[in-house]
Amino acid sequence: MPLDSPSLIVGNWKMYKTREEALDYINELAEKVKGTSNEVVLAVPFTILYSAAKAAKKTPQIKISAQNMNDAKEGAFTGEIAAKMLTDAGARYVILGHSERRRYFGETNEFINHKVKRALKEGLIPILCIGESKEENESGKREEVLRAEILEGLADVHLKDGKELILAYEPIWAIGTGVHAGGKEAEEAHSFIREVLKEKFGDEIASHIKILYGGSVNPGNTKELLTGKNVNGLLVGGSSLDVNTFDHIINFNKQVNE
Ligand code: PGA
């Protein structure tokens, strides 16, 4: 995305923060986002959703996301959470298919596909994560993996009636490792993802799907990563936990110009 267009910056808090910590963070962030045109989404733990959404209500630039959900409408699934419970708590987005869920909790493309369809049906915007492992990258399989994750993850998804969907390219080798994709490499993957989305949805719909980059994003590499014309925003893990560091990512243009 050209550097002067607004980007979508998503902070993924993973399994960190209590309610009190979250509220302090959101109050500070509300001040910091005043000067930016970028949109900000915070993907918070389930226990924080309701209070975070309430605290963020007065700041239209900050929206709240969940990090996972079950694919069933409701039912006897102990410990699981349904899409309508997330919307009820104030979530607007939900991260689906994060590589940590695929790896540690055995989530398959098929299961993730059911979740994407459920999320869309219940009025949530899915942020579908895709990305290749180090081995797949080194053996030249990146495009094959991305294509399968997109087409299987989005099987029978039609995006009618202006339904919104976001993709996040998160190479597994870059998550939490401090090694990030270079700006050129990220754009190359994103432009491939855009082509697959065009095949699936047609040019018009595909051109409106935001594709985020995720994996060791920090204030120092934000500008480079956002230079790609198909990079519409960032999914930030570790660097979103401290509000000042996250601020340097959201307001990277301001910091650079100051
Ligand atoms: P990271 O995590 O920024 O800590 O690499 C990104 C993610 O897992 O979404």
C-alpha cells in the first residue's frame, strides 16, 4: 500500500494481559491514535473483549477482535466460544487459522473454513492467517502452500452483500523469531495472494480484500514492509504488547518526519 494510504494495524496480544492492564493500554492508545489515519484493531483474550470494546467505543479508530472461535452456532462444546458470543461482547473481527492454532491445536484448512463461514454469517470480519514454514519456504513450496490455504480455507465463501474478509500473510519462520520478510519478499507473496484471490472472487472483490503482513514486525521495519502496493497493513504480535512500541508502528510516518 502506498505509504500515504491508511493501513490497518492489528495488534495480536495472544495470551497476555489482564483486564486492568488492557484498560490502561487502551486509554493510552486512544490519545496516541488521534493523529493517525491508520485504523487500529486489538485482538485481545476472550476475558478482555467486553471491557476492551467498551473502553474503545469512544475512539472510532480502535476496533476489537477475538483471536479464535468455534465453528458451531452453539452447543455442548465445553470450553469453546461461539461467534455470536464474540459479537455480543463487542468484537468486530476474529483472527482465524493463526499458525499457532494450526500447529499446537491441530487446526486444519477444513476446520478453519467452517469457522470463516460461521464468522461471516454472524457478522464478524475474519482475519484469515496463512503462511509457509521455513522448510516449505526453502524448498520453494511457498506458493503451493499459500494457494491451498487460501482455496481450502475459503471454499464456498462468496463475499456477497459487501461482506468483508481480511487475509494475513504470516510466514511461520518470521513469527516471534525476530527474522522478518524483506519488503520486496513480502510484496512478492502478497501479490501472489492477490492473484489467487482474483481467481477465486474476481478482480473487483479481490482488489478490496486487505492483505496484512505479520511476523516480527517492529517500529524499525514498518516503513519497509508497508511500501509494497499489496501490503495493506500489519499483524503485530510481540511489538503490540507495549503501547509505546505499538504507537511507533501505528504512527511510523510521524516518527520518521519528526
Ligand atoms: P510476532 O507475532 O509479531 O511476535 O512475530 C505475529 C503474530 O503471530 O501474529
